[in-house]
Amino acid sequence: VPAWLGDAVDEFSGAEGNADMRRLLLTLLEIECQLGFDLKRKETRLPAAKRPQLVSRWINLGRTERTGRLSLTDKDTAKFVQSYGEWWDLMQPSWRTKGEDGRWERGMYGDAWEKLNVNGGPNGFLSVVAALSYWATASAQGKWSRSDWEKAEEDARWVMIGFLGYVREKAGLHAA
């Protein structure tokens, strides 16, 4: 496992999401392993537009906690959650639709993953995992609803599992 990924697993496995964060990290590890930890792929990156400011700050710090664990303040949490939702919306595959409640529906996976056909490495799903880690900590501190975070984490993991299946299919492997 490359250092950038090992460091991220160490950093985010202690987030307040506990088992949910660990499942998300395991899915990230599976994706990166399937992609061969290839940092030279020339595919798309996740959008920077609408990305939560704290995630951008973490990226600008070299994706490490050089100044100690970053966290959300009480006043920043609502803006962070809104920004995460808008950012997440931008990266959804074209076949996904929203239900009447405004949440992304989960049914059968589609076959067009153009918006998420990201390169492996620190410019891929790692940023989503970072965002959810910060949100999990804020939720555990009572700064935001835990159930909102759980729904966001479940949806991210659902998409990542679908993307993993897509990557495996491209490689000629069967989903495990």
C-alpha cells in the first residue's frame, strides 16, 4: 500500500464513524488495489467546484494533518454539509436520479460512470472519504445530525461499490 493511502487509512480510521468509516475505507482500499495504485492514469479527477472548503484546505496541506487534525467549527458545519451535497451532486453518474425526497435513489447500477471514471490515487475517492471523515467527527460532537451523515456515507459507499464493480468488469474480473 502506498504511503499516501496508508497515511489516509491511519488518519481517517479513527474518525467518529467507527464501523461505517472503516467499511468506507475498505471500499477505497479495494478500488485503489484494483486500479493498481496507479498514479499515472490520465483520466478525470473529481470536480473541485463546490468541494467543501475544509477538503480543499486538506488537499492544499498535502493531504496530511501537518497542523494537527482539521475540524469543523459550529458555524462552518452547515456550510460544509451544503457544499458537500452540491459537490456530491456534481459527480453523480448520468443514470442516477433523485427521488421525491431530494435524495439520490439506489437501484440497479448503470453502465455509464463517466463522471466518476477517476484516476486512482489522492485525486479520486480519497477526497470523498476525507469529507465524510470530517463530517463524522462534527456529527459525533453534536454539530450536525448523525442520521444525515449516515445517509451520505451510505450513498457514497453504494456508489463506490458500484464503481468497484465497473472497474473489475473493465479488467475482466467478476465482482466478489
